Amino acid sequence: MAHPHPHLHLQMLLVAVALVAATALADTNAGSSSSSKDAAADCDGGYCVVGRDDPSIPHVTSTGFEWTVEASSNEELVDKLHARHIIQTPLVASVMRLVDRGDFCKRSAYVDTPQPIGFGATISAPHQHAHTLELLRLHLRIGAKALDIGVGSGYLAACMAIMTGASGRVYGVDHMPKLVQLATDNINKHHAALLSSGRITLMHGDALVGVPIQEQFDVIHIGAAVDKVPDYLMKLLATGGRLVAPVGPQGEAQVLTVYDKQEDGTVHAKKLFGVRFIPLSSRKEQLLHDDL
């Protein structure tokens, strides 16, 4: 009778160890997801979230599980993103539970892919929203001011407004008036008070040349790829503030990049990982895709 090769025993042992580790990770993440719902809530401005005081610095990286999630509800979507450690913290999990992606997406709302919203624009994939919110979590504190360039569907602006509380202010800018109206309509479905109270202000403007508000922002998010972050946006970034943008030309490699403004006014840039975004284009270019 033939005997198994000794290497086969080693391979079987390694597979068994891997299965045990994977099961333990799933149990740990499931427990983390459950605890994010059960922990004591911090309520501000009509919204209750958990983990707002968590001081841990996020370590956001591509997990390898992006693009793999499908769900039948927003709750299930958030649970699966959390279990795969794409959502890392209770705060981001609780905020994404409060903002139902189905209000901002016409189809396949709970599938981890971008979806078209008109004018060649998209609502980003859920994993990208999670990565962005984790990267900005410590800066989207109560009372912070945030600027969302390319507000699109309005989803991220709504999440930011909940995180910054009743005293915070979020400004969303898009150079397509129909997209500004789309974001307004989407937010009004279940979060109208964020607009009526002034916590979110949506504006028409061309971010390639400037925005119709001159403030110092704790957070700036650019929701489309740029070859280079415009200089004027760096000037609008407050000391201690953070800007997140996908950087790279259309059709070539893009990298999600974080810019932090130091006390002396210098800006420290850190490249994170490869992403795929539509380019931040001119109004004339987007009018070629008027499908709203």
C-alpha cells in the first residue's frame, strides 16, 4: 500500500491551521460588529453613534476583500464590510448604518461596486466610502468643517454631517446643477434636517478653478481623480487638517493619497494604495453625458 508523502501531511496541517485562524478572525469581527451596535450611544443633533471618542489612529489599507460583498439590505452590507475589516471602527459602522445607501443609488445599492448617477459620474463603491470615513474619522470631530468636492449622490456628505454633529458644517460642491439637485433629493429622503438646519450646504461650482466658499476646512475630500491637488485647496486646508484624494491621470495608475497640514504650514503627503476613480472633469466634458 502506498504511503502518503511526508510533505502531504505538512500541507494538510497548514490548511487546518489556516481554517482555524480564518474562523477565529470571522468570530472576532462578528463580535466587533455586534459590539458596535450594542455599545453605549453618543447622541448629538438627533443622531446617535458609538465610538466617537475612540482615539485610535486608523491603519487603512486594501484588505483584498474589496469588491466581494453583496447584500440584500444596508444593515447586511455594513455587517459584511465590518466582518472583512474594511470598516474598522464602531463609529464608521454606526454612521454607515444610519445612512442607507439605497437612498442614494438607483440599482445594486448593496453591492460593493460603484454605480452610475448621471453625467458620467458614479457613487463610489461602499468599500471606498468606508476607507474614506476611516481615514477622516479623527478629523470629522464635533464642530468640524468639511468640504466635499464632487458631492455627487450626497452620500458621503450625509455621513460627514452626522460625524461632525449639530455644530459641524459640511459643504458639498458639484459643477453640475442637476447633480446638486440629485444630492439634495437623496438627502431629503430621510435626512432632510441636515439640510434645513444648515449642517449640510450644497453648492454649484467648478472645483478645478475654485469653490464658492472661502473657509478654513478641517477636512477636504475630493471624490474624483486629479493629476495634482489644486493649490487653492491646500490653502483652504486648516492647520492640522486632512485632505484625501485619488491622485493620478485618467487611464493610468491612481493612488489614494492623504495630505496632512502641519503646524508650520507645510503639507505632508502619504500615498496609500491603488484606486480607480473617474477623473475630476470640466462642466463641458460632463455635459456630454447628460443622462439625468
